[in-house]
Amino acid sequence: MIAAEHLGFNYAMAGVAPYGSYWREMRKIINFALLSNRRLEILKQVRVSEAQVSVKELYKTWSKRNNGSGHVLVEMKQWFGDLTLNVIVRMVAGKRYFGSGAKGDDKEARRCQRAMREWFHLLGVFALKDAVPFLGFLDLGGHEKAVKETAKELESIASEWLKEHKQKRASGGAKDQDFMDVLLSLLEGTNLASEFDVDTINKANCLSMITGGSDTPKVTLTWILSLLLNNLHWLRKVQEELDIHVGKERLVNESDLSKLECLQAVVKETLRLHPPVLLFPRFCTDEIIVSGYHVPRDSWIFLNLWKIQTDPRVWSDPLEFMPERFLTTNKDFDVGGDQYFELIPFGFGRRVCPGMSFGLQMVHVTLASLLQAFDISTPSNAMVDMTEGAGLSNMKATALDESLRLYPAGPLSGAREFTEDCTIGGYHVPKGTRLIVNLWKIQTAPQFWFDPLEFKPERFVTGHLDVDVKGQHFELIPFGACRRLCPGINFGPQTTHLVLALLLHAFDIWTPSNEPVDMTGSPGLTNIKATPLEVLVKPRSSPNLYPSRIAKSKNYAPIARGAWPIIGHLPLLRGPKLPHLTLGDMAEKYGPIYAIRLGVHPALVVSSWEILKEIFTNHDVAVASRLKVTSAKHMSYDYAMFGFSPYGPYWREMRKIVNLELLSNHKLELLKHVRVSEVETSLKELYKLWAEKKDSSNRALVEMKQWFGDLALNVIFRMVAGKRYFGTGLKGHDKEARRCQRALREWFHLLGVFVLKDAVPLLGFLDLGGQEKAMKETAKEMDSIASEWLKEHKQKKTLGEVKEKDFMDVLLSLVEAESTNPNLSGWNVDTITKTTCLNLIGGGSDTTKVTLIWALSLLLNNRHCLKKVQEELDIHVGKERLVNDSDLSNLIYLQAVVKETLRLYPPALLFPRLCTQDITLNGYHVSKGTWIFLNLWKIQTDPRVWSDPYEFKPERFLSSHKEVDVRGRHFEMIPFGCGRRVCPGISFGLQVLNLTLAGLLHGFDISTPSNARVDMTESPGLTSIKATPLEVLITPRLSPNSYG
């Protein structure tokens, strides 16, 4: 497989090497020189000291976070992972990289951590090339590229370790011989008759032991604790056993483990229910017969350990957690993989895990330490979610002998290949067949395990007392069995037992709200829990047992759960709720700033006005660029449109032109008559429509979304291009008007579309739904329309027919005069003119339309506010004429209505930004290239700032929030943005909003059919548009003469 080839040093790593002379020689070295009982005893102090240090660090965490309640929230998956990695990396290379108090250079530690995490992930990746070799060139998702890069990085790290070890040996400085030292001595001057040099063999097998000796204990410990938290009576039993045999005045040590029978039964039952590898894959190298069936050579064989270990013929209540079975009926079962094939969480046969003893030691000591030292529970005492995630190892997907049964570290045993034809179970298995053992299925076989899917550690104290995990009992072989038995089988359980014992001895542990732990597993090399394991811990031993050293590290924002492979958190944003609501709910859980991943892009979500203020006060330049997405590229003339162009000289120059020459107060005053006349014209057209459609009650039904949209577009079109395309009384050809209307609607829609390519660029060639094709076609059509406008303007200019200069006229003159300006290089005069005009049309129409729709909808659902607006209009304007621009300053309540609408329904609910520099935000490190989303809706409904934040209360802007405006100076309310990229058309937008709303409410009485409430459902898009039509009944309230 691709991952094994590249990450396994071209199969020099014993764990993935094919069966043969090289593998046998390496296996002998590992079994007798590295993972022998003698070597593990020599290095016992490493795992014991690491377990104790980790427990003391956990106590330190508890001390820092304790707010007086006695318990604190801790994520245990990472704690287990850091501990097991520290143990095995120390034993292999003499390094300590993880957790607090890590030794060595911070940069080196971070580099190793990053490479290790990527290594564990990629080892479990099954690439398309593995199944369909001729499609390997596609490298979908970039897996093979990532595998090669990670392999190169790990080889570099291991080379540095090897160099250090050689230098120490040369200088006589090597004191404690770690595995790398031992391998150096053993391999020096030997000939393994292989294609690999000594250094490659050393590096490959050191890394092999790191992966085998860390991920399996971590997975098992995670499942054990999860099962215990869902079976609190067994948690109490283990802690009572620890209190009897260890007490509370010292931390547990390895000599105590032999007395902890309940704890050992819990470990066995976990390995039965959750073997580390749920499916053991093997490769059949010969034709064989299995169970009477012919198995061709080269077949892949998967051994389903989970099914085997929950076989009801072996295990009573096979799916139940019943550790007592290993104290009674299954007392003789072990997990060694060479006697009891009903339980083989470590595999079996020639390729049984060699580190089985180490693993069990590690699990036992860790579990005992944790449960001795802390009381543990879940938040709100909730059950732990036991969902598993897909992968090579059976890792829990949502937040530990029984734990290895239920959750073997590798649910599918490592793939084996038949090297000769054989017969298995009466079936012929040809040479070359790949053998995959499904450990999970084997270890939950109901014919062997009573309640096989239940966590019952007592089964290893009763019925399955003799069952162990060393590959001797084939019902429980979490570490494999026979020749391929995990060589670290002693190390693994030792580490697991020690860590678990230390943890449970030192802390009381429970889940928030005492809820069950989510037991979802995730895909990967080992059977890892998919979601974080967050628990509440409380020390249960003397404070003197916990030390106090904490290392400094770079702080990152909390990462939201629920990310999918490749596409990240995208599915969360395409659920039943709109993205701003989903992200707002996540802010309640993760805080005002948290991280998500959108495909390949890291993203930060900000939901607090204080953090927003910090962004635009300290880091405005760093976040002054917009995201580069497909819609912006195609529909903004490859970012020539200043609203989408990156921050730089071009953007600054165009912004200056727009602010000073197009949207300045002076220019808006010159063109005031345009907006006034368009509003008056639209009101008169509405009156005419009423006269045509009115019923016997003197009312007419009108759809207001289109009316608002036509008005807003007519205003901005006349100002930009001197055109009027919408409503009645059109100038020009109907065909031209319809063409422009159709293209504009498609343009507005597609500008808000986020395509798969934006999240995962490698998959862009798929163009699902043909959206990119549609964008290109619409962009071409809009360019054609804008080119015709430009041609007309140039002709009029040449003929001297320009009477009133619109924006396109102004831009033509300005850009031509600035044609030699280096800041405008890259695009010609025509492109800059067309794209800027289209930008102004997009920004000046859709925002206005959206806000007017929401304002009227809110007023219709709050009739007392509607009445107040109309009373104010009657006082300051009267009923003998239409409202005009000069009246607006007197309409204080109407202005408050517009502000409150912009607070509840900002036109753009999520403001996206691209971070172009490394920055620190709210104490968190934010890397260059991060996407930042400002959740304006969440910020503008913050209950700390706004009383009754979800209620429509315009009065707040006449009292408590009288001084708050919408121009980006008050960070509690920024509907038009803030900083360098604040909307340049704020003044224009507010003028049109206030005048249109005043004119409509002054000119007509408005109600809904049957006085029903307006449906306030929103629809997704670039702006926050109402999802359903806004149909209202109108009646004129002025004298007929007022409407002309």
C-alpha cells in the first residue's frame, strides 16, 4: 500500500515488511534485544516516571483551572496520547517532546509533534491507487504527496536522532542505552542480507516501534476510560481496589499491578470490545483452502477482530462491558494471540504484536495512576459517546483485558499475504491472497462472549479469568498471535496498565452532566476514538504527589469538533441551519473565537465585538484582503473589481477614486435628484398598480421584494450608467432590459456561491453542478453588457453629447488620466471602468433591497412600531405631498427603525477576511493564510451589549444606544463593515434606505393578508435575503394629487 511503502521506508520497517528472511531477522532482534522482558525491566523507570509526571502535570492543570467547584474539564485523548508518546519516544530515542515539561528545543519538539501527528494519520489512509493502481496518477486529495512529504520529514528527524546517538557513542557520552543505541550496537558490522543499509534499518524500526508503542496504548486507554465512565459501578470497583492495595498516600507503581485483578479485567474487556485494530489485514502469498473454500494467491484477507471478540458463542452478552467475565468464565483467557483465538486484540501467529507486554504494562500503569489520583466524570454526568471513527486503528470518534476486547488498537489486524497455497476452514486460499483479520468481530463473537458488545471487565475475573491478550487465546488477540504477534506485547499492556492505574488512582474522573462518552471510532492505523474525550477530573490523593512544572507553548484557538476528512467542517455549514446560526451556536460551546477547517483552509470564527475591535485596531492591514474564491475570480475580472481585489497599491488607488470622486458627499449631493426622482416615480407606479388591482375593500396585493429590488437597481443604474431597466416607463428597448435583468439576477446569485474547488482545489476539475461553468458564462454576459454601455459613453463623449456625468463618465476621464499610474498597471482602462461600475451596481443595489425587505417585514410583525413611524411622518411631512430628502433629518424614529433592522439583519451576516500575516489575536496565534469569518449576526445580538437582543426594539437607538451609529466606529454594530475595507457607499445606502422607507410608509397603509405574521425565514447567499415572497396589501393614505 502507498502509505506503507513511503512511510515504512520502502518496507524496511518490520511492521510492514513482507514475510521473509529480513523480516524474521528483524523480528528476532526486536523480540530478544529490544522488547524482551529483561529490556523492559531495565527501562521500567521510564514508563513509571512518565506516568507519574503526567499525573502530576494533570494535577497542575486541575490546580490552575479549579474555580472552587472541585472539578475541571480536561480532554483525555490528548493527555493519553502525549503520555504514551513520551514513554515510547524516550525508550526509543531518549527524547521527551510532548505535554508540559518537554525536554529539548521547543522548535524541535513542535516539528516532531507535527510530523508524528501527520504520520499516524497518513498510515491509516487508504488511497485510490491502493485499490485501482492505474488511477494512482490522480492522487485525489493529495494523499500520496502528503505521505511522501511526511516520510521525508520523519526521515530527517530520525536521521538527526541517529547522528546524535553516533556522536554520543563516539565521545563515550551514551549512558542509558535506548533502543536506538541497542540497534546501533547490534547492526554494526552485521549483514542482514537485505537491500537496506544499517542506518535505514535503524531509523525505520525505531519509528516502527514508536507508532506501535504509542497509538495502541492511547487508543486502548481512551476506550477504557470511556467504558468505565459509562459503567460507573466498575469505575468504583477499580478505585476501591486501588485504595485497598495502594492507598492514597503514594502513587501506584508497577509492583502493585499484579494485585489489581479488577483493573486487569477491565483492560481485557476493553481489548475485547474495542481491539486497537478492528480488522487485521493479511496478504495471501499462496493459493490455500480456508474452511473448504479456495482462496487465490494475492487475495487480501481481513480478520474482523471485533466480530470474533463479540461472538455470542464464546462470550455471554458479547456486546456488554462485563469485565467480571475475565474473573470467572473467561478467567484463563489472555490476549497473547497463541492460545485463545477468541480474543486476539494484539494479533496472532508470526505477526503477533511484539510489543504486547510493553503495551499492557503501559495501559495498566497509566490507568491505575489516573484512577488512583483523580475522581473522573463526564460533564453533567452524561454518557460518553462511544461512536468509532474509521481508520486503521479503532479510535473513538467523539470524545480503555475488556477494553482491548471491545476496542482492539487495530480492529483489522495488519494485512498479511499468503506466501503459499493453503486450506483454511475447508476453503482453498491461493498464494498471494491478502489476509485481514477482523479482530473486533472475533473479540465480540456472541458464541464466546456473553453480551459481547457490553463493557464487562468482570468477565475477565469470572468466566474469562484465564483469557489474556498475549495471543494465546484466539477469542481475544488485540496484539495479534503466533509469529507476527506484536513484539511489544509486554510493553504495551504494561504501559496501558500503569498509565490507567496512575490516572484512576490519582483522580476522580467523570463526564460533564454524567453523560455517556461518545464511543465513535475514527479511521486510521489504530482504532482511535474519533471525538475528544473531555472529562471532569478531581485529585483524590495527597497534593504532594503532584509536581508543578508547566512548559510554555504556542497558544491556538480551540478547534471545533465534527470535521470530516478532506472537506473539514463544510458539512456543518450545509445543514438545516444557515451558516451564521450554526457558527453562532458553536460559539456558545467553544467561545467567542474558535477554529474550523474548510477543506484545506484553516479558518477562524470571531463572535465578539471586543476581539473584532482588537482585529481592526491592531491588525487591520493583516486582514484587509478578501478571500480568493472561484466566484470572485471569474466574476470580478480576475480580481480587478476593487471590492474583491487583494489589499495593495491597486486596491488603495481604486478605493481613493471611489471615495473621492464617485461616492463623496459632494458627488452624492449632485446626483440627489436621481434617487429622489426614482423614489417618487416608483411610488407613483405603485399607486397606479393599486388603482389597477384594488379590490372591493380598496386594497391591492403587491409583492414587495421585486418592487424594492427594481427601485434600488433603477437608482444605482441611473447613477452608474444612466440607464433605467426596471419597473414601468422604461427607456430603451425591452429586449435589452430583459437581457440585463436576467444576467443581473444570475450574477447576484452566483457571487454568493461557494464551490467545492474553493475548499479542496484538487477537486476543482469535477465542477459539481456546473457552477463554475455558469459563473464563466454569466461573467461573459455581464462583460458584454458593460462593454455596450462603455461604447455608448465613449461615443457620446466624442460627439459632445454628455450633459450629466454619471459614474461611468467620471471613471473614463479619471482612469484615462491615470493610465500611466503604476498602481493601476495590470488592467487596461476599459476593464477598470467596467469592473468598477459593476462593483458599484452590485454593492449599491442588493444591500439596499435586502435591508428594505427586512425593515418592512419587521414593521409588519410589530404594528405598534409601524404606527409610530407613520405618526412621525404625518407630523413632519403631512398628507398633502410626498416625502423628500430634506425631511429625513426630522424622522428620528424611522432612522432608529433602519438601525434596528441593520442590527438584526445585517446585509452580510458573515464578513470573510484573509489573514496575510502571522498575528496574535485574543492571546491565540493565527497563522498567515487563515480565513477569518466575523459573525456579525452573533456580535450584533450579544446579550452583554443589547437587552432582549433578538427583539425588534427601535427605541433602544433613542435611549441606551443613542450614540451608536453604523459607520464602523462602534464595534458592537458594524453592518457595513469597518477598517480599511468598510463599505464606501454607507452614506449613499442610508440615504436610499431612509428615503424609500419613508416614502412608502408615508404614501401607503400596509398590512398582510388576514393580518398574518410575516415569515422571517432567511435563505443562504452573499447577502441575507428573505426566503419567501413579501406579499402585502396596500392602500393609499395621501390625497390622489400627491401621486401626480
